[in-house]
Amino acid sequence: MDAAVLVFTWFWLNQQPVSSQISFSSMALCQEARQTMLHDRKRALEDSDAPQRVPQLAIACIAAGPAKPAQADVSGLDWLMSQPVTLLDWGLQKLANTADAVRSVTIPADRDGVAGEDNAAVDFSLIESGGARFAIQGTMTPKSAEQLTERHCRAALKVWRQTVLGANRDKPAASIDEWFSHADRNAARRPKNLAETVAASFEFRMTLNGIDAQPAISCTTPFTVDPDTPAPAPAPPPRPEPPAKAP
């Protein structure tokens, strides 16, 4: 026999409704309890000097359905299918797919005044640093044995960032809009500045592994800032006030 739940709600005069429920091992027992409650209310109405003060009653037996299997009986696939995926999870995976597809980059090089290029393999990882902050990390091992400098790192970082952003290198927020969206991207409740605010939580990071006992060197840049973008010039100092004239 199917298990059942007896759901009943009391409607008191000038009071909020009060609901409760009781579980039964079978629908027959639930129906029996329902009839008993209805009979008791009918008798209360007959015995009351003020029937209007006897609370109203809504009552129903609802099939509880089959019992859920114990956790040990749930298969791994069933468990996975019951887990939610947020649009943040979806966007991070799309970002990772894009960055992981970049297997090598070509970095401009200048050796002894001669322009050239270095083609280096790149490894990708997405690092969560806490507080909803993420680093899009690229790691390379240059082929040249020359001493690594900040200039080398930022040149590699610039190429890495531009390659990941692709056609959106000049409008990086557009990549955020593509990654963190779905078919309902134009929903009315979607924040208008979503791409800009999400982009502020990401940065690009590059690590160059040194060879011949050289130490590794790392550098970073905000998601929306090209590593070669010059820092804004400092504001000029205020002009001194002319001395006051003597009376």
C-alpha cells in the first residue's frame, strides 16, 4: 500500500491559518484519520453555542510516493544529475576551454639589437585566490638561456592575454559577456553592467620558468588592462598661490 500524508489547515476567526501534516504508512489509514477529524469537527459544531467560532478545516490525504533510496543506494550518476550548476560554473568552464586551447604563443624578441620571435609552449591553469578572485595563469619555459627580466615577462603576458581574448582583445569585457551567458542572456533581471563588474574579479598572470638555474619570474595585469598600457601620468602639483599684497 502507498504511504500517505494527512495535510490539514485550520482557519481561525481573525487569525492566520495554521497548517500541519501527519505521515501514515498507507492511504487507508490516512483516510480513516481524515474521517475522524471531520466527524470531531461536526460534533463540535453541533455542541457549540457559537458555531461561527468553530474553526474552518481544510483536510486532504496526499500520496507520499515511494520512499527515497538510502544514500548508499544512490548511484554516482544519479548524484551528479541532482547537483545544480550555476552560470558562474558554466562561465568558468567556457573561459577554461578558451584558455586551454592556446597551446603556444609567439613572443617578440630582441637579441643584440636584432628583432626576432620566440615560439613557446604554454600551460594554462585557472587559480581561485579566494574572495571570488580568479587568475588566468599561463606558464612558459623560454628556449633562450638569456637572463629573464620583467620586460620578458610582460612581453609574454601581453601575447598570452591577447591570444586568449582573440577578437575581443580591444574590448575584453566582451569575452566576459560571451563566457558568462546563455540563451536567456537578455533576461530583464540581468545586470546591465555585468561584464564590467565580473571582469574586475579576474586578472591575467604569466610565469616564465628559468633555465640553467635561473629563478622563475611572474607578472600580472588586470583582465581589462594591456600589460604595455602606460601608467597614467601623475597630476601636476598645485600652483603656489601668489603672495598677498601688503595693504
